[in-house]
Amino acid sequence: MYNMKQPKFNISDKVYHITPESEQGTVLEATYSLLYNRWLYRVTFGLRDNDYDYYEHELSETIKFKK
């Protein structure tokens, strides 16, 4: 039996990309890869923007500011 990791984020969670001063996004979808043993999240940053796919390490629950 395979032990799948629990997702860090859920659908509709508010997230930020790890780049400084990122806009707030919303998780639309979460997909797990058995091959890579990681979650991929589809995130939107607004109605006028495209959706983007990010791995867990590329997202944060808090905004990062430039120093």
C-alpha cells in the first residue's frame, strides 16, 4: 500500500506565490503525482488572469515583502 502525503493546501484556500509582493491567489484544483510524490496546485490570481500550476514549495499562506 502507498502512503500518499496530505495536501498542504485545499481547494478555495488563499495563497501567494513565493516571489516578493505576489498577488493573492485562490487554489482551484489539487492533483497528486504518485511518480513524483508531490501535489500540484492550479491557482488563479483573478478573473482577468490565467490559471497557473505550482508545486507546494512555490506557494505560501502569507505574502512575502521585499527588504
